[in-house]
Amino acid sequence: MSQFVKHCYNAILSMVICLFSLTCFNPFFPATDTPPASNSLRGTPQGVIRQLVDAYQKKDIYLYRDLFSVDQDFRFYVAPGFSSVHLYKTCEKVDSLCPYILSKGLTCLYYWTYSDEILSHSGLFNPDKTEQVMLTISSINPGDIRYFVNETRETTNVEIVVRNGSLSVDSKTLIGDDGIPYQYHDVVDDIGEQVFYLEKDPQNKSLWVIEKWFDLNSIQ
């Protein structure tokens, strides 16, 4: 197995940050033309997950970027032993509004930020490097969605636990130093538990954005 493949694909986005970050090859920056109109799927928590899947299937960086707040407060949390130049090396205390994560006995975790997330996915969705990205997620159990309500009975945040999914990435056909064409096909058959914490979109309170993403498949 190539060093490239060994270095990548520990879990869903732990894989992505290695595969398409600066440590692997120069990232692709998306074109600066006008992005498509905002997708209305974010009107429900389930719709956020559907838009996430759509963004992967379509390799659409604009659709993906639309999942996050313009405040760029997003965090993606990874296993303590995961090595990446993108990680913030200070262990961040798990917020009390993340009860499912705390129930796993996890109290502080390392993470990367919005800019690292967009950088890695700009590479992942690069049509010059990637032939196909397939993210599949089975239907979400209603019991895996928890709503957080404030004192005025307004829903402020949502917790979603996603299970039973897979991810595969096919590279474009490449030419080796020996002149022989080859292609990477890498699969994560089970992405494990992925836990999302949503917040209201500061630009439109009727929509949701992803504030925190915990990859429990890599963490545990």
C-alpha cells in the first residue's frame, strides 16, 4: 500500500485533511465567481445533513461552505493522537451543551477550524484531482436528534447523532514516474458515529448551520 494511502483515511474527515491538505499536495482554491443561490435545505436539522451529503456527491464547495456560519466559528474535533499541522495543539474543554460527547467520557479534545475545513474540502472537491466522492448516510433516527431550548422556549441549538454511513473517494487517473497510469480508490465502509451541533444562522434565524462536528469514529 502506498505511503499516500497509509497516511490518509483514518476516518471521514481525518481522512480528508490528510488527503488534500498542504502535507499531501498543493490545495485547489475554488473559483471566485458568483456562488449558487443559498439552499433551503438548512431550514431543518435533517436538511442540514442532506445538504452535507449533496455537497459531497456534487463536489460543490459553495454548497459545503453554505453549511457554516459567516462568523467562521466552526470546530471539527479529532482523536487526541491524530497528527496534523492544521490542529490547534491546545486541548479545548468540551462545552456543557454537548451532553452526548460528555457522556462518552470526553472532556477536552483537539480540533481544527473553519479555514482548515474549507481548505481541505477545496482540495477534496477539486475536479482536476478527484473523480468521484460518495458519502452515504442512512436515515436519521428521530431519537438521535435533541433540541436545546432557552428560557423563552426558543430552540437555540440542535444535537444530531449520525450513524451507519460510508465514504469513498476515487482520484483522477494519474501517471506514475514509470509512466504507468494508476488511480486511488479508498473507502471508509463505516464512518461510525458523527455528532453535529447546530446553531441558528446569524444571517437568517430560520436556518441552521454546523457549529461543532465530532468524529467519534476517530476519537474512539
